[in-house]
Amino acid sequence: KLIWTRMAIQLPGLPIRLGDSLPLQRPPLSTGCSNLDQLLGGGLFFGEITEVIGGPATGKTQLSFMAAISIAAAGAEVHFIDVRGSFHASRMLAIGRAHGFKCEEAMESVRVVRVADAFSCLDVLHAIAAGQGGTRPLVVVLDDVGMLLQELHGTHGLAVAHALALALRRIAVERAAAILVTGPSVTMRLPAWTPWATAASTRLTLELERTPAPPLSGPVLVAEATKSPRLPSGLCTRLVCCEAGLGNGPRDLDAVS
């Protein structure tokens, strides 16, 4: 009963206990990119799910690596759930070193688990939810959830997406965790009334810049806040995808609205 009451925060048609929906009094965690933190209203917030959506080669995995190592370096415990098998410790190490972190210490705080399908992912999420709360802040990074959802169809697929949303929300609320989920635009095609569509408190989209850009260290991306409890929807900022993850663009590519 307690679980369902807390899940009601994001599920339409169920009662809401307002005390559970109040933000936790703990400062947000930086993603490692100040422009992105500003677009998120300060960074990744505890007790909330942040979803980042984008097409191929739009820096989603770079963001996952950068956020994980930045947060671990700040002293948090990070659970990194790898769906595509794209996790490489050397890649995260390079991003951490580019930011000047003490990577060996930070990497000790990152727990990586590879999942093959939605059901193994649910097992991992349930284990995290059932874990004992420690003294350090908890963060969960789920990289490329679209791989779990794209093969699901019909009522069965919606039920699995429902279960994933509930499991993530349970971790966010009951373990006071900050959660970062990345995925392709396939997640946007789920019906608006589904728990998955409503689970995230904040949602950003990443797209490659279409107009020519000056010579930079990597592709220029446009990040847009499509859902936010703190800032107006539609705010944008431009980022550079580089070896250090996602960086701020030059002055002529600063945040726009």
C-alpha cells in the first residue's frame, strides 16, 4: 500500500499525497556541464527522474558517462545500467581526467551492470530499490532505455513499460535517489497517459545543430527542455560533444530561449 501511494505521484487517476511530492531539501548534482545544469534548473535532483531523449550520435551516452563520473567524484554512489553494451571504463576514465577528477577514487563509486532485456533490467531495479540506504547519496543512470522498449508491442509492451516506470519511481522516492534515463525518440511515441510518459519530472531533447558551426572540438548539439517543474518549456542551450563528454559552446552559441 505504501509503494502504491508513493507511486501515485506520477500516475494519473490515483490519489496523491502532497507530502511525497515535495522536493527533497538536498542540492542537485552537477552533470559536469554548466549549460546543461542551467537548463535542468540546477542539475539532477534527488527524488526525481530526468529523461534525455535524442537520435543517434546526439551525445546521450557521452552525457551518461560524464554525469556518472562527475557525480561519483562528488561523493555519490552511482549505479550505471548499461543496455547497449556500450560501457567502456577507459572511455569514462578519459572523460573524468578531462574534467580533472581523481578518477581512480571516483570509479570505485560506480557500479556497472549489463542488462539484456526489460526483464533483467527490472530485476536490477528491484534489487536497487530493496537495498539498504547508505550514508552517501544514490544516483541511478539508465543508458538507452529505448533498447528495452522498442521490441515491446501492444498491451504486453505497455505493461512492461509501466513496470519499468514504477520501479524507477520507487527508487527515486523511497531511496531518495536522483535518476538519469537516456533514450531515443521512440519513448515519445508511447501514449501520453502511460506511466512511462508521465514518470519523468524533467525531460530534455538533444538534436544535432543543423546550421553550419565554426570549427569546434566536436559536433554542436541543441538541448531543449520539453518538460520541467522549474523552468518554462522550450528553453534551449547549445552544447559541444567532445572527449570530455558534453561541453559548453562558445559565447556565440550560448543559451537561447
